[in-house]
Amino acid sequence: METTDQATEGDPLKTGEDGAEAGTVPSATELKRKSCKELGFSKLSHWRTAVFFLSLFLCLTIVFAFSFIIPCPVRPQYLVTWNSSFPGAATYNFLAFEHANEDKVMDVLFILKTTEVTQNRSCADKGLSSPCVFLLALDGTHGENLWDCPLEPDFHWAQCGLERETGRTWDCLLSHSDKLTAIDKRTGTKIWQQSQPTGLRSSAPVLSVPDLDGDKVGDVALVASDNTQTQLVLLSGKTGDQIGTTVVLDSTETASHLLHRTEKGSYYVLLQKDTGLYGWALWKIAAKAKAGMDMGLKKDQHLERNASGTDGLVPIYKSEVSRMLKTDETDDSSNLLVVAGKEVALLDGKHLELLWRFNTSSVLSEPSFGHFNKDGLIDVVIEEDIGNNTKRIIILDGKTGGVLWEVQLLASPNSPRPVSIDTTNYFSVFMFWGLMPSESNSSEPVTSERRSYMLHPLYSNAVLESTNVVDHIIAFKATLMERGRHAAYILLIGPKEEGAEGTVVLSKRKLKQDVPDSKVLRFGDGTTKSNEDIKEAFNRLRFSDW
């Protein structure tokens, strides 16, 4: 007969886990010990349960308490469109976007020349002659006046965005009358005011240079020029006092200037002259302004090998240059776009060497930039004059200079230059002005008709046409008012002559606000998508500044 080691229903008294033989009755001592153990485990289990529920109760109490004590952040509520009117005023081609208050929406700064902006804020209140110059900040959400700063007339130029990563306590610098005034963007307070440097009157842009006087605050450089010489003045970013003496370059007139930092970390003031583009090393300028002053400024030996032995200028691009600009305004080392004669050229920001060149007949306005494809490189938008009152909008590949997209428009007068806004899909939405030939009611030259167009790169055979602006445009910009959510464009409208008195209107309009009432125009090999699908593609866009 087979045997088994397993306990069965027939062997209920088989050996247990405690090693006692089957059928053996436990002693009283063993029963007592076992009972004590079970009682101890039972008590411990009860304590654990109590501690668990007590901890849960405390956690929930803390969560609910803080949910009422610390309120959730409130998103700013903005108007999709607003208008602010200023009768009997003059304005200028200047718009800036800054955070002038604590909400997360960009605010708008602009210049107004008038007697008063409100009943309680006039030129006379500050002891100024009327009309005077006001720098105003309007709330980006509703268009309300945040602050205004009255200044002596006349207005020459203004530049904001100068506070970033410099240690400066001011953001905007204005040239007006015979003065330079630095202003805090949050309060409109004058941080410092100095007389204009002696010599020629400077022109924008202001160059934001490293700390040269050792006060741990970034300094600024101003450039002035006439047909006989170019002057450069260094100013303390902290006080506005001049650093050293004025540096004079005996040369031809400088039409424009920029600051550039090479791959070696060396700063150059780029000067646009009638014979080409030239670089002037900042360490040379600092040494001339104040003997021995360089504050550790680096030298680029590669570029300096080509420097002129007479004036120290380094030739960068020899041609009849008409414009130069950075592909990224916030980066001193970005690539440079040069418009020269009948060509557009892109220069490498690291070595200032030619990347590509595109031949063109004549460029009408200042080029702009955006992302038409998804290669991560910024593309170039130009307006080319092709004659017969017609222009061609061209988007050039930032990598090769080849044509990615183009369209012909009638060259309507008072048309702003093209702009773009980046999206979370790594391409941009483009906006430009003019008039489609198919939309013109006459073969006569266009005198007043002007419309705006929006281009979605994924639907490049169609554009949205809008006719919402008929007044004279002084300035126009598009920007991301709130990160990821609120793309808008700002229009500054006023008299046809800049600085002339009349009614000035500053308006903001959400970019998507134009989509429902716009008209879909198709050209080329049109997409099979319906008009509603194309409009919905615009409505689904989410915007970003990357």
C-alpha cells in the first residue's frame, strides 16, 4: 500500500507546522504562549490601523486648509480687441512690448506728443511747455493707462528692452530735446537723465555693451554720424555718465549700426557704410575712450588679421549695403542678414562669413523672419519690387537661400512690412499687407485699397484675406501677448505725416479674431480642404515663443 506525506481528510491529526506529532495535545504552557502572541499581533494591528487613519486625516486636513488659504492663480481676463483714442495728439513710429505690471500679459509702450493724456496729467503739471512728449504704457489686457512719463520736446528716438540680464534698473532710453532719459518700465519713473553728449546727435539703436567701468552694471554705447565722421560715446548703464572721451572715426557716413559678438566672445560694432559692412572692435573703442580700459574684453585674432592699418576697421561684406539686421534681436551672436544692391545675403554669426546669397531686383521694406518649414532654422521674408506697382512676397529657406514660397500682390501704399508669430507646431503664421490682383476693382494703380493676409505653412496654396483696417498706419507689430495663448497684433494709427497733430488711435486685436470674417483665397494647385477646414486649422493653432 502506498504512503503519502500529505495530510488528508482521512488524517486530520497529521504533523503540524509546530513540529508536534499528530494527535499530541498541546500543554497549558504552550497554549498560553500562543494566546499571548495572537493577542499581541491583534493589538499591533489595531495600532497600525489607527496610525494610518490618523495620518490620512491629517493629510486631508492640510490639503483642504491650504486649498482655501492659498488661492489658485487667476489667469488675466483680456479683451480680444480694444482701442484707445487720443484726439489732438501726434505720434511716431515706435512700439514696444514689455511687462509693465504683474500680470502675465505683455503691455504696450508708445510715444505721444500732446498737451495732456488725462485731465490730471498734463505738461503744465510737470512744468513743461505744451505740447510735450509722453512715454505711455497701456495694459495689454484692456488698453487702460498704466502710467505715463512726460518729457521735454522734441522727440528723437526711443528704445526699450535694455534691462535684460544687465543689472540695470531701467528698461527704456529716450532721446528728446537735448537730453537722454532712462525710464523704469514698471512705474514710468525716471532713473537718470543726462544732457546729450557733445558733438553729433546719436541715432538708434542703443548698443548694450558689457560693464566697462567696473560697477557691475552693463553699459551702453551710442553712435552718431554725418557725412564726414562717425562718433561713438560710452555711457554708464548705472548713472548715464560718459565713460572716457568721445571716440571719433574719420570716415564716410554710417547709415546704420549693430553690436555683434563673435564665437570667440569678442564684441564688434558693425557699421553700415556706402562701401560695405565693417566691424570696429569694442576693445579698440574702449582703449581709445579711456587709455588702458578694456575690462577683460576679448580679441578675435581671426578677424583682426584683416583689420585696416589706418582706421582699424575689419571688412565684413564689401558691397553697396542698404540694410543689415539680426535674425534674432535678442541674441548678439545671431546670424546677420544683409541687403546690398540687388542681392540679399546671410552671414554666419560665429565667423561673419557668407552662408548664402539670393539675387533680387529691389527690396521694398525691411526683411522679417519666421519658420516656414520645420528644420529649426529661421527663414527670411522679403518684399521684392517687380515693377508695374506690383511686389512679390518671398519666403527664403534659412539654410540654403532657396525660395520656399512666393505670391504676387499689388503694392498698396502705407502697407506695413510682413510679420510672423511662432506656434507650438514649430512653424510660424505669417501676416503681410497689399492687395491680391484678383481682388482689385481697377487696372489703375492702387491708391487706397489695402488688405491684410495670413498664411498657414501647412496650407500654403491658400491665404486668409481681411479688410479690417482703412486708416493710415504709423506702426504695426504682431507679438505673443501671453505665453502659448494670446497672439495679437497692435496698430498705431494717426495722421499721414509722422509727428503731425490729429487723432491717434492705438488698437489691439487678437490674431484669431480675423479668422471667422476673413475670405479664403486660393492660388496655384489648391488644396482639397474646404474653406471651413482651412479656417479651423487657424483656430486650432497654439502659439509659443519657443
